[in-house]
Amino acid sequence: MATEEENVILYIDNSNIFINAGQHAAHILKFRPGVPTDTRCRIDLSRMVAVACRGRKALRSKLYGSEPPLLSTVWDAIRDKDIDVSHFKRSSWNSREKEIDTTLTADAVDDLGELKEKAGPNRVMILFSGDKDMLPILHKAQKHGWRVEIWSFRSALANEMKNAYPDDMVSIHYIDDCFEYVRFTESRWDVKRSGVPADRTMILRFDTSKFEKNNPDWILNKVVEFTSQLFRLPTMACWHDLDHTSPAAKTLLHLALICVPPERRETNARPLYDFATLYKHKDMIHDKFLSMGCILVQTFQQYSEGIEINGFEPLKDSEKIPQEPFATSGVGWTVVAPEKRRPAQWYTSMCKHGYRCMLGKACHFGHTPEQRAYFKLVPDGSKRRFYKIKLCLHANACHHKARPYLCSYAHGLVEASCLNCDIVGEHWTDECPAQLK
């Protein structure tokens, strides 16, 4: 039982928590085989720290993680919560933070001695990591008379940490038990940065006259929740014409529903999913949201090639118009659409090499509009071999931030392509499970 005299210091291995949170979310959501992590999963650090501290005073709070430029605003928000942030550049090859464990350990060991007197006799260290590399911290804590509370996911807790010390010195707490309270889902698709992937997007058309009793954001969350369970895949969504009161939108508001992982077309492994099969659930999706104003469900290709409905113009082909930044109302998406002229295609099946195809536009197998646009930008097939195996260091300064599929480098793990197994969005090349066996 916490007392007023108890003071705590806490240390968070952000990468450890983030990675295992995604894996735990995928497990409880029962995602299909081949989707080991929910890349949309986020942890509310304020809530997690509050749960662990239980009202006790935190003398020092530190978080350790990598800092791609895209996440600088995230770190600033964390600092606003009185949590010191130590961040490191990612390695040149992958997203593994090689300095984090050693820096966290060194800082914690120093603080255990430095803050010993200030913390008083009832001193507690809270450690958000179950990694066995943290054992030196436990040894030092025992020497200086600190009790240690370890917070970890059950699946990520090393046996060495669990069995190293008696319960009166080290207590184990599982994030699994408070997961629903501390987690949230980042379900909004960043259309400004990623465009609309035409080959894995459905469009839901809504009658805005029904929105008097249904908030648009609430509807979007419900669509994502339902389709994620239905498809057993992480889905995200965004609204087109967010200002549904605008005369230009008339009575229609269009929602883009995106399957986050692309179809697995670049490997001989079992397909992750078939978008055409997912689309067969369109009637079920329509019926589910009929009472909320849903009047039609269609593929993005059908939407972009269709006839105007009630005067609303469909999204235009991005190859035919200049790129414009996404706005909150009255502006269309940046569309990933077919080019005016397509190369000859002899076979109906998709090319297994995808973006890495050496033949490019001369290939007689199928390629997505995004792939064909990339071939046009990078005509040399030998330079396409290492597509998305390394992290883009330019982030927000990248020339292709509006259409990241044109960048040869990955803008995060969701785009990472493994050179060993060709799987996209699951791991980096030197973290490939097949290679580590």
C-alpha cells in the first residue's frame, strides 16, 4: 500500500513498450496470420505513468527512444508532462536503437545512488521494461536499498527478470491488465502524407442529413472498429469534404476506408489477403451503417471512375492535375490513380517483384498505379532492388512526403520491406525472423 513517504523514480524504454503494445493489440484483436502487430496502437504515457505511480511523487521520470524527425512533436508533448526524454538517431540500417539500453542502464544506476537520500527510506524505482539487459539496474537497486516495480507485457518479460530477486524487493506488474485503459488507436489515415492507396481503399458514402444525431468522428471510429474485426486487419479511415455543411458537398460525405497493410504481392509466401475478397463484405458494411446514413459502399477505383451522384464530383486523377495540399474542407484527396498510358500487360496475375521489378514498365505482369509511377521516376531497374529497406532520413523534408511510395526509402516501419523475405510492414531486414533462426 502506497504511503505519503514513498517517492519514486521511473524509467521508460519507449521502443520496448511501443513494439510489444502493437503485438499485444494484434493478438487480442485476433488479426489474421501474417499480421503480427497493430501499427495503429499507441500508449497514453500520462495514463500509464499515473497507473504505475498511484499518487506517489515522482522525483525523476525519464523516457528513452529513437527520434525520427516525424516524431519530434510527440517528444515535445511528452516533455510537457514533466518526463525527461533521451532520444537517439536510428541506426543507418534499421529502427533498432542500439544506444538505448546502455544509456538507460547507466542513467538509472547513477540515479539510484544520487537520489537515495532524497527519496528517503521508502524509495521505489519503476522500470517500464522486461528486458534482461536491465538486470544490472536490479543489482544496483538491491545494493542501495530500493524496491523495484517492473512493468512489462507478459509476453515480453524475460524469465531472468522475473526470477532474479524475491518479491519483497522486486514486484512484477503486467501492462496487459491495464492495456484497455492506457492504449488508444491512431485510426486516422494521414492522407496529406500518404495519399490514397487506390488498390486497397473502399469508399463509404454517407447522407449528411443523418448526422444530426451521429458525430462524424464517432462514425469514423465505428467504421474502423467494425472493419478491423470483420477483415481481421488493421484499417484506418479519413473523411473527404470534412466540412459536411458546405454547399459544395451537397448532402454527401465520403469516407475512405484503407486497409493498412498492402496485399502481399512481392513474395512467394501465402497471400496476406485479397482485397477483392474483402470487398465482398460491402453489403454487410452497408447494412451495419445504414442507420447512420451510409448509402453506398464501393472500391476507390469504382468511385474515381464513376458518374457524378447528386452533383458531387468524384476525385480527380492526380496524374492529370497539379498536386495540392489536403485541406479540411472542399478539397479532394491526393489520389493514387492510373497513368494515362499503361504498358502492355500479357498476364492477369500481379508481378511478384512489385516495386523491385527489374523490368519496370516493360514487365508483362500486373503492377499497381503506385508501382508504375515509381518505375517512371526510377527507370534504372538495378536501383530499385533495395526499395524501402532503409529508413528515410529526410522525413518531413522528403520531396515525396505527399506520395511516399515514390521514395526509395521507408517512412517508418509500416513501409519497411525486408530484403530476405520480401514481407512489407512487419520488420527490418536485420530483424527478419527467418534470418534470426
